[in-house]
Amino acid sequence: MTDKEIMEYLSSFTPETLLIEKNKGFAIRDIDFELIEELREKKLTDEIIKIILYYVLQRACGLRFDAIRDMAEKCVQRKISTRQEAFYLTVEEDFRWRSKREKVNACRCY
């Protein structure tokens, strides 16, 4: 999907409903909603929160609090305020994630 298609898809959700939709039938816990509130306290917009959640849920195949908090912290440090900047961050994170995985695969001893 293109960035535009992803944003059109995400526009129909709030961060909370996105979690419910992408959680594939698993129960949503209070701690999941507390995480969203934690991100809002960092002054991240719902649009940026949805991009972070979408990326982590897609890439990590589940809700990874450490990855979400890490990306949120990068958004705060870089003063990311637009969805385009947030998408650039997801591209950087994806590259970093793939590089880590390739290093692990290359370093395995048999």
C-alpha cells in the first residue's frame, strides 16, 4: 500500500479502534489503552499515534510496547508533527529493523 492508501485506511479509525481492529480477535487490555494515553501525554497527535501503531502492528506482528515507545520517543526528539515526517520515520525504522535481522542471520554459527 502507498502512504496515501494507508492514510485513507487509517482515517476511519481512532488509535483505540485501530488497536481493536489489528489485534485479530485477541482481547484488548487496559494497559494497551494506557499506552495510547501515554503517547498522547507526549503531545503526539492521533494521526501520528495511528501511524506508529500501524507500523509496529504490521512489522512486529503484534503489539510491542518497547517498539512503540521507542518510535514515540524519536517523534518527540525530532519534533515530528506531520504524517509525512512520521512515515519517513517508519521507513528509517524498517531499514534499521531489516539491517538488524540480516546481521543476526549472517552471524549465526553452525
